[in-house]
Amino acid sequence: MIYIYHGDDFILSLESVFKKIKEINSKNQYDYISYDGEKISYADIEKEIESISMFSTKKIILIKRFLNSSENLTKLELNMPKFLKTENIIFFWESREIDSKNLKKIQNALKSSTNNINLFKKPTESSLIKWIISEFNSQNIKINPDLSTLFIKNIGTEYPTIVYSEVKKVIHYCSVSNLKLLKKEIIESLISDQYEGNVWRFLEYFGQRQKKEVFQEAKRLIQNNQSMLLITMISREIHLYSQIKYCIENKIDLNKLDIPKFKINEMAKFSKNFTWNELYILTKKLLELDISIKKGKIDEHTGICLYLSLL
């Protein structure tokens, strides 16, 4: 049996792999072996798959990041019929989505086993919220659906790995504290003040054109060596303001934009704080700043502070 897990949501996909392995090996009837596909040859993988364990007749073999190589993929495709007959269970896990051409090859080779291919796309707001609720419910901890959005609001959907780790931390706290009902105060007190959270606060101040607060948050981000992240997020924010202004002026439904629903009204409000000319200048100066920093013409702190003075 062969399973393939892939997609940009690599945290959830790997977590799902381990859940499936635990389910299959509930009676410990398999030996478990894991390999880094980038550090092992195809010949070694083939030998491992075809060999029989010394202590049991079957093995579960997890191979990570093996299908990145076109050479490995071609050999796997040719030998798939042989591997499908083995009593060993093989998991291939990729930390990104396999491109459609290579995926088609795998599907053709697997034939009737294509249901064992699992894709985990980059999580959306709704899928993250659904996952948060299911995680708390699985630990018999009640959570109001409105509270699940608090994780997203504080961290954002851009960094799902942070959402995952923060949810796990809150669940652990509830478990050791024997809490069966999650309250807003608990979430607010436990979610770390990580740089991602600061980014979202920075962007809120940026949209409101609160210069003093913008400078304070920018200073913290720069001290945490997140200057490039800051520039990237400013660029993204300006782009969203432009999209929203265009939609409003042309009476286009804002829900068609790729923006979390709980952010649309806030972003629309922020976009009104900037004229088209101001957005043009901010975009032009941000590009110039990015180039100047990368060429070493100006240090990050000075450059970003000068740029933010345009607000």
C-alpha cells in the first residue's frame, strides 16, 4: 500500500501522516522507519521497501521530500507495480504541492490506489477556523466559534504554522489546568507576542495612519531582524488598498477579493485614508527603498523610518 501526502500546508499534511500511521499501527504490528528523501538514494529506498523486517513481517516506511527529484519520480513510476504488491506500507510526504505533470504520472502508476493521494492546499480562513474548532473538540474542550477567529485576528492566515503552534499551546494549558471551557481571556493571555502578531498591529496602525504607533511597531520588527518581512507586508497592504479602492469606485463586490471576510470592512475603511496619488508614491518609494537596502546604499532602520515619514 502506498500513500502520498503533499501540499503547501505542510504542517497539517505531516500531522495527518502521523495520525494515519498511528491508526494503521494501532496494535504495533508494524516496524516504523523514516527517511529524509533528500539524503538517501533511490537504490536504498528500493532495498528498504522490498526487504522484510528482522522482527516482524511488515514495515511502515515514511519517506520525506523524495518526489522533488525527477529522477526519483521516474524510477518510482517504473517500479510502482512492484511496490504496490509489497506487504510494507509506504508513505511519501512532500512539503509542497506536486506539480500537475508529475502528479499525473503518479496517478497513472497508482491506478486504482489514487484515493491514497492527499492534497493539503494552503489553508484559508475558513479551513483554519474549522481546524481550530476540531482540535479543541478532540480534547473535549468547548470553544465558541467566535473565539476561534481570535487566533486568526491576532496572527493572521499568512502564517498557519504559528496558528498551529499557538493552538497546541493553548490546548496544553487547558489540559494541565483541567479547563473544559475556553474563554477569551485565556487566549489573549497565552498567545505569544511574536513578530507576526506585531506585523498585524503595525499594518493596522499603518492603515489608520497613526504615525507614532507605526514607528514603535516598526522599531520592534527591525530589532527582530524582520525588515524584509515588514517591506513585503507593506507592499501587500498597499496592493490590497488599491484593489479595494478600485472595486468600490467601480461598484464591484468586495467579497470577490481574496481577503478574509472579517478583514474586508476594516480594509475598506483604511483604503479611504489614502488617495490614489498617495498609494502611487508609497509604492514607488517602497520599491526604491527595497533596492537601496539590497544594494547597501542605506541601512534598514534609517531607510524604513524615512519611508514611514511619508505617512
